[in-house]
Amino acid sequence: MSKNKLYSLLLIACSAGFIYLLYQSYFPESNKYSVCIIKNISGIPCPSCGATRALQLLFKGDFIGSILMNPFGIIISAILILLPFWIVIDLILKKETFYTFYNKMECLLKQKKVAIPLIILVILNWIWNINKVI
Amino acid sequence: MESQKVDLFMMMNAKHFESYQLSAIREKLLQMDESKWPIVQSLQLKDPTTSLIISIVGGGALGIDRFYIGDTGMGIGKLLTCGGLGIWTIIDWFLIMGATREKNMEMFQKSIY
């Protein structure tokens, strides 16, 4: 993937994320309809269901409540806040520090000894999610 | 490389690449040194149909289709956001075959340089 494509895709994704968060915060009554395909079809929550509520709790300052809702919320909030700044600074200074970082992380994550523990963590989070009945 | 071997490779792997890339791949292979043949032959090219099946049968919402073609970054993006709030999952039903072929081309180009 080329640098410009990656940057524009991530900026669009981040802005879509913020718009969705704002929408969910101002119209909380729309919460009863889930956007998750897996949950809508099978009724079982997916590993990242509840991430929106976790983000809302985190932005209200309830750190522990956010982790109990879904630990992915912490990762997503870190990405949502850091990424736009990193990409804009990269674009202004005409460097590609994020692009090289992204490629390095992809190579690292493809290694089996890194990938397998992470997959197990995601599956554990999924089991926890199903037990919590999010 | 011998045209016989090149044609064999093209016949075996035509479905793994975009059709407009095929003639360029053939040209490259014909100009290539014989010593690169084992590398090219042992390439682990991903099947577009398999990725489409993964994408439709539940893997799309978890980003498994993206992980399968080696697009780990996008896969994590899909996993963390319930498949891009369900929208990206549906978009990827149509894009994943093309993305697989592009990834295969990337892999092919990396192997011959």
C-alpha cells in the first residue's frame, strides 16, 4: 500500500470514528440498534462489541469502568487520539515516519511468536465479552 | 528463462493476478535469470476465491480476510472496530478479491528483486 493511500484511509477512518462517537453521545437512544453484523445475525457479541461504550466511559474519566466494559477501548482511544497528530505532523514536515513504523509493525506482527499470544488474548476477550452479555 | 517454464507458471497462477498484469509478469519472467525459478515457483500466492469465502462466512467482521492476505494493519483496524462498524465488512466483500491480487503482485515483485 502506498503512503498517500494509507494516510488518507486512516484520516477518513479516524474522522468517521469521531463522528460516530459524537453521534452516539448526542443520541444515546439509538444504542439499542447495534452496528455489529455478528451481533445482529447471531446474537453473540463479537470481540470488540462494547468498544463505543468503553470509549465514552474513558472520555468521562471512568478508567476502570472502561476496562471492565471492553479493554479494546483503551487501544482504540490511543489510536484515535495519536494517529491524526502523527499523520498531520508527517504531512507538514514531508517525512514518512509513520509509514515506516506501520510497515515495521506489520512485519513484527506476522511473526508467529508475536501473533499467537495476541490471537489468544483476543479470543479470551471474546469469551469474556460473551459471558458479560454486552 | 525458458518459455516452456514461463507458460507453465502462467497457466498455474493466472487466477492469482489481475488480468492486465499478466503480460507484464510474462515479460519479466522471460527476461529473468534461471536461478530465480525456485524462488518464483515456491511463492505462497493467496487464492482470491478463498479470501472471498473467508470474508463472507463471518471472517469479514473480525478482519480475518485481511489477515489472510497479509494485510495485518488493516486487519487489526477491522478487528478493533467490529469490521468498520459493519460498513467496511460489506465494502470488503467486493474489494477483497482485487486486494488479494494486488498483494500477490506485490509479493511477486518483492521476490524477483
